[in-house]
Amino acid sequence: MTIPTEAIGSIPRTQKLMEAQRLYDEGKLDSKMMEIAYDEAVVEAVKQFEATGSPVLSDGEQRKTHSFVTYSVEGGDNFAPDGIEIPFQDGHVRRLPRLTAGPFRFIKNAYDTFPLVKRHTDKPVKQAIISVSALSLLYPVDGLPDYSREEFLDDLVDEQEKEIRGCFAAGACKVQIDFTEGRLAIKLDPSGSLLTAFIELNNRVLGRFSDVERQKIGIHTCPGADHDSTHSADVDYSELLPSLFELKAGNFYIAMAGEADPDRALRIVARYLKPHQRAFIGVIDVIDPAIETPEMVCERVLAAARHIPLDQLGTTDDCGFSPFCDDVSTTQETAFAKIRARVLGTAMAAEKLSQEQGRQNG
């Protein structure tokens, strides 16, 4: 028996890469040298991923310069820095840019690193992208005189369809849509109307793909993880999960290790998970600085297996380890040690479950 296991995406940047980015932002490093720094970081991330024994690799989102949310529009001349604020529980705030004029277009794409990654590994590679619902927050509340919200959303959906298809064309085995704002939507609007709008918007994209294609598309949900703090962990999963599985995707990556009552949350997942969907359950708490042992991970997997059918079960990390480039709360060494523990612990649990099945069948 094999239980699939995958990372979410981001790996902490090295000090060397962060220093290069700082110098580039200050105009003290040219674009050619910055590209070299990015390439070196991507190659190193791939090598480190392989060393963990991960069956599926990632580029560690090393090229997503400042943020996993805004990588696709950074450098655009039709944005202002004073967009919506996202508050975290420790008091710090992340601010999104604000669109100032249309049309909306992606400037960079998540699949740009694939040619480089594919030169350094033969293993399957997944790619994480930001959701259209998160990007929809870039449109100003007061609107734009010559570019309606409807026109913006049409362009946004078109751009994400192109990005997903581009990822597959470049060789991605999976495309994972980061939907961290799903849980936050409940906090911002307890009526659920905002969450419903987010689900409908993402389904506009997903509806453009076939059933077969959607089996290679996933949705990631978490309460945020930035500077060891969250933005919506206080929102009950029961308010999110029933709607989450209405998204037309085949895979769901669900933060669980950091939950106060994971057993209750797992029961909710089991209740609403559809037969054609797989739940990758978070077994690594990316906020906890302590490195899980494989035995701890194994117990978390076995706990999940008591609720989720084995043919619909996978494991993952609760979140990316460094969604924003300036987050140095976790080191690369710690992140990869946690990933290795997940890989080993998942295999350990699969062996135990296989032995149990053998005893039952014997």
C-alpha cells in the first residue's frame, strides 16, 4: 500500500537569495545577476527536495519574489500599493496591491521555472498557483471608471485558465490552487456570502477543464502561516469544509496538524468528501518550530485513516513554509527536516495499514 504525499509549495528563501532580492529592489543589483540568484535557489531547492525522499517535487516557489499571492502581477504599472489589508493574529498586516486600470494581465507565470527544474530532476513536479478569488481582491472596492468588475473577472478567469494549461504543458504532474482566503472569507463575512462568491468564481475556472484534467488539479486551504501566525485559525472548519468540496477539483490539501480538534475536523472532511476527490491531510505543523518525528507523523496518518477511505487519503504539510519572502521564522533546514519526517511517517503508516489489512484478509 502507498499513501501519496506532497508538499504545499513554498520553502524558506536562503539568506543569499533574500540579500540579492534586497539589493535588486534598491537598484544595486542588475536583472541578470538577480536571475542567476533565482536559478541557483531553484536548483538548490530541487536537490534538497530530492534528498528528503519526496515522491513529488516542487521548485519551492523560490521565484515568487515577494508573495505567493501577487507573484503574477509584480512589476505591473497599473497597480498601487494601498490595497486591502489582511491582519494576522499576532498583529502584523499584509497589504495587497490595488488595481488602478485595466486590462488585467499576468506578467509572470508560475511555470516559468519548469525548464530549469526539469533539467535537474526526473521526478514528478507539481506547481502551486494563487486562486482567482484571492486575486479578485486586487480590484478596488470603489470600482474603475473604464474597466468594470465584470470585465476584470472575465480577464482574471481567462488568465488563470492560461496559467493552469501552461503548467500542464510545461510538464506539471499536478496544479494546486492556493485558497487560503477561503477560511478568511468566513471571518470577513460570517453570512457566508463572500465564501459562496469565492467558490463560484473558482468554479468558473475549474469548469473549463475536463473531468480527467480536474483530477490533476487541487485546492489548498489553511488559516494562513506567516511569521508563525495565522489570519483565520479561529474560524470553525464546519463553516468552510461543506462548501470547500463543492469546488470542481480532484484533490484537496487541508491543514490539520495545527488544528485544536483534528479528530472533529477529520469527521467533517469524511462527511463532505466526494467519491472522486482525494483529501491530502496536513500532518506537519509548519508554525510549530519543533520538528515532527516520523512516529508522530505516522500517528497522525493513522488518525486520518480512521475517517478517510484509504483510496482517498494523502498527506501534506499544513501550509507552505514561507509564503512571503521576508518570513525568516523557519529555516530551510527545519523545513526540509519536517518534509522528510512527513515522507517517512507516511510510509510507516502505509506499512502498518497494509499489515492490518493483511491480518483482516487472512
